Amino acid sequence: MRNLFLSVILLLAAATQSWAAVGCDLNDPDRDVARLFAGSTSYKTVYLSIQQKGGEALLSKIEEQLGDKFRGLYETIDVPYTIYDIYQGKRKVGYIHGVNQKGQYGGLQVFLSLDLEGNIRGFYYQKLTSKYGKQFRDSKFGQQFVGLSLKDFYSYDVATGKTFGHSRVDAIKNPVSEAESDFRATLRGVKKNLILMDEFVYGNLYFKYFKPQGTPSR
């Protein structure tokens, strides 16, 4: 009986831990990497978290860069982020990384393929809970992100949905005017994705372009 009780406690603890840290992995990496990064021949996975890389201090820095606070199960300090290092032969040519983002009707999973300089090569919704999913998944919408980097998204304010100064983000058009919440959620997800990659992979390559705009309270 005592062993049964201990087993139940351990299972509950494991369940609590899994709910506290929800990551974002490709559903079928072998298939998806080949599709998202044309010309790639292999990949390696790296698992990182904000807790592991810098703890509360790094979380505060990322929130300031994002212009918003992290909230909910998908944005805890211990969320495991899966980074796919992409290779052509023995040469590393880029990365694929996805994030979870809350949308109007449910969760979004926004994946980016990036070159070695942090420029977006491709955009992909792995998950999209929206009545306007067809319009958002249209390749013409995703193509608008190609060539952009964190330099562009630092000029986008996720709290207001506005840009300041000159920003190529202005050229990204919402495919459905009735879905403004999902559109803004997508842009927030892309900005968050790029900030995390700049912290985890690119060594703050784009931090020099960051201009604090004030971070809303929780």
C-alpha cells in the first residue's frame, strides 16, 4: 500500500512538472526539417530554457525586449525550447525554432527557419486554432516574413500593435480584418521567437537595435 501511495505521488509530481513547462517541437522532424529548410541533409536538436541560460534576470530582459510579460503555461521560465541546428553535409546552414503563442480561440505554434545571421527564411504554423486558419496558412501571408529579422521587429510594439520609426513589419498585411487578435498574436509570436533565438544562439547580435518602449505590468 505504501509503495502504491508513493507511486501516485511521483506520478502527480511528474504531471505537475509537465504542465508547468510546455515546449514546442516539430511533429515530424525528419519530414518537417526537409520541407522547411530546402537543401538540408541533417539536423541536430538542442534543448534550452530561460531558467538554464540566465534565470529571472534573463526573463526580465526578454520581457523588456518583447514589450510584454510572459504569462501562462507556454511562457514559464522553465519552458524547454527546442532548437534544430540545420546542416548541409557537415556545414551548419541555419536553424528552425518554434514557440507557443496564445491566440484568440486557442493556441498557435509559430515556427521560423532562420539563416546563420538571424534572417527569416521561412514561416510555418504548425498549430493554428482560428476560424480563419485557411487565410493565415496561405503561402502569400507567410511569404511576407521572409527576409525580416529582429532588427525589424524591435520596431513593433506588441502591446499596441503599432510600429515606431521605419519598420518593414508595416508591410505585413493582415489577411482577415476580422481576425486582428490572431494577427497580432502571430506577430508577437514571431517577435518572441526572434528574441529567444538572439539570446540563445546569435549572442545578442541584434540587441544594439533595441530601444525600450516601456513594459506593461502583469
